[in-house]
Amino acid sequence: MKTSSYIKEQLQRLYPEMVRWRRHLHQNPELSFQEVHTSRWIAEQLKAFGCEVREGVGGHGLLVSIKGELPGPVIALRADIDALPIQDEKDCEYRSKVPGVMHACGHDGHTSALLAVANYYQQHKAELVGERRLIFQPAEEQTPGGAIRMIEDGALDGVDAIYGVHLWSPIPYGQTATKPGPFMAAADEFTLEIVGLGGHGGMPHKTIDTIVIGSALVQAVQSIVGRNVDPLKPAVVTIGSFQAGTTNNVIAERCAMKGTVRTFDEESRKLTHERLEQLINHTCSMYGAKYDYHMRIGYPPVVNDEEEAGRFFRVSGELFGAENTLRSEAMMVAEDFSYYLEKVPGCFMFVGAGNEDSGVVYAHHHPRFDIDERAMVHSAQLLIQMAEDFAAG
């Protein structure tokens, strides 16, 4: 195995290319399940390196298999390629050219880092032990996600371990983080339309006021976590959208609500879903309203393998220093990398991409989100070193 200093040197040479790749992707984002041009462009770069590329995996995904001359494990490394329906409000030369769509979560950086990994391995395949399976995955941002279909199309066939990195702006450049076991939450989404009886604002007794019903329900659902879920088990129920009425003197006949449920274990997940539906049914019945309710089951929780998380702390500590290798708290954000971890051992890791001095301070999914692009080198280096450490036994 090459030394970490050698790998870092090779990746530093690729850094200008990483920046160019990332900025091209940032200017030309595509939404989940629509990554036609993004996928084609990635394939062109990979083929230019000399890689054999399998296209159309799980939709617009790509698989690259780089096999060494020596027998050994199959280790998968994954990047996501989709963008978000957000208007880019940055004032920079590489801002999105697509109205209402931007890479507001760092997937352009993930893709560029994995392209650098592909370039590195292709140049060093003669001394490679085993196989490196590179997964360029579409549709991470929208359930049911792209990971399921890629797995169905063979992305994990024969894989012994898998690693993924998320560039994370809340962590400063130079630091990394993860945690063993449950790391990121299961995320489910629901929609609700309450149907009452509209009428004159001055004659409320002749109506069934859906704003009153919806408001009562918003208050009631807060009791699910506070008075139903085990307080030692994290859970969140959030109403993110509440829309009803059009003017000041008309009682709304319909009220539309959207929300999310976040949990870490199946018992809390099931309990929360059941209690939410009971509250909706009872509240609407109490006021004499009808309703249309749908729950969409999202990603399971991201659960890092204990041994592979231990590998991260050792490898990252050697690369970036123990003081810069952090043990993260569990988070209520979600990631469909969870599906891979249900199948094979692995670890999902954060690489710091924030930089207050450069103004890189905005949260993920913010219209002015950006990254410290130097973090792409750290991402590529961490992925390679994790894989090589596993292969070394």
C-alpha cells in the first residue's frame, strides 16, 4: 500500500481538476431521478481516465469496477450526484445556471472527490489488492432514493465493505466526524388534507372551520414525542407546511399540511406513526371533518458498523490528527446510505467543509450554501485510506 503522504501528494495534483469538475457540476445541477446530463458527463470523465463504466444502473447511476492484479476484498465507495429544488443566491462565477435548482448539499463535491479516487486507482491498479467498486448514485435527496435501485441492479454484489463521505459545512475544514452505531435518523414524510365546510367569517356556527381543526392538530401532535415515545429514544414530529384560506372573511373549507417523522429505532417509528394517525382521526372526528392522510415511508436510520467506525477513528486520526477526528452526536437528518449499511458493513463519515474566514457558513439546503473546496482532497484521501486499511487486513 502506498504511504498516506504519497496518496495525498497525488490527490493534491488533482485538486485543480477537482475544482473544475465541482464547479461544472455546480453550474449544471439536475434534480433527483432527472440526472441525465450529469450521469453522461461523469461517464465521459471516467472513460477519459481509462475506466470501464457501467451506465444506467438503478436509473441514472454509474458503477466503476477497478480490479487489481492481486486477489483481495471488494470495497465499495459511494458518492451521490443529485441536486435540490432551491434557487442559488450566491454571487460567484460558478453559481447555478438552472433556475430553481442548485447543489445545496455538497453532492457536486462528493462526485468530484470520487472522480479523483477513480483517477488515482486507475493509475495504480497494478498494485491494487482486490477490487474497488465506485458507486455514483442518483436521487439521494428524494424518497424512495436511488440506493435501493442501485442495490437491486447489483451495486453491492460481492462487496465486503462500503464507505461514504458527506462534506459537512457545520464542521470546519480540517476536521472529520462520525459515530459508531445509529448515526442519522429514519425519515418519513406525511401529507394531510382536512376537509370541512366553508362559509362566511361572520357565521362560524354554519361552518366546519379547518383552520381551527388544523391548529388543534398541530398542538396535539407535539404530545406524541413528549408523552408517548420513550424519553431515552430520540424522535421528532414536525409540521413543516400549513396552508389554508385565502382572505379575511371566509372560513377555509380545506387545510393542507405536510410534515416529517424522524426516529432511530423501529419501535419508536411504529409507535409514532400509529399515534399520529390516531390523533388525526380523533381530532377530525371531534370537529365533524373528513380528511385524506398519506404517510410515505422514507429511509431507515444510518447505522455504522462498530468495527468500521473504529477503523475511521484510527485512520482519520493518523491522517488529520486525533484532535481533529471527532465523535459526532446522533443527528435527525437522513441519508439513503442507510440501505447499503443494511447489506454490508461500512461507515458513513463527515468531512469538515466549513470556513468562516471565507464566508462558508451557511447550512445545508440554504440558498447560499457553499463548501471549502479543499475539503474534497480530504474526502478522497479518507475514502482511499479507509479502503486500503481494510484491504491490508
